[in-house]
Amino acid sequence: MFEQIAQTVLLAVIVLTLLGAVYYSYKYRSQTSPKLRGLFAAKMNISMGVMLLAIALVQMLLFSGSTLRVVIGAVIMLIGLFNLFAGIRNHGFYDRMTEPDSPTK
């Protein structure tokens, strides 16, 4: 029962964060403002980090525990944590960034 619920929740997280990463990637590529490009890239990194963490949890928890599977899951988890950390850090940096005022006259 728990395994089925965990599998469903992790699958939903993977699909939602995949869609978020694709959306933010598209928005990143269509922007010209450095601040907005940075914010969308940071959100894409956060989405990818959460997605990689969910994939690692699927690898490590929902299948039989062979050593190779656990090692691969741990590597994917480390990459996901790095993406998540970098995205949060960059989001804070670009959120505080001020853009030069554009002339509106």
C-alpha cells in the first residue's frame, strides 16, 4: 500500500517538475532582460533539482536494493541537490538584482 502511494506521488512530482523545467527553459530562451533570464534559469535549476531528487528516491526506494542501483541513486541525488542549491542561490541573486531604468519618456 505504502509503496503504491509513494510510487504515485513520486511519479506526479517527476512529471510536474519536468513540465516546470521545460516551461522555464522556454521562458529563459525567449527573454532579453538579464534579470528575467537569470530568474527563469534559476527556476529551471530548482525544477530540475527536485526532479532529480525524485528520480533518485524512485531508484533507491522502490526497487530491490542492489549495490549498483543504490550507488547510481546516490549520484543522481547529489546532482539533484547541487542543482537545487544552485537554483536557490541564483534565484536570490537575480531577485535582488536591479535593472537600469528604461527611458519611458
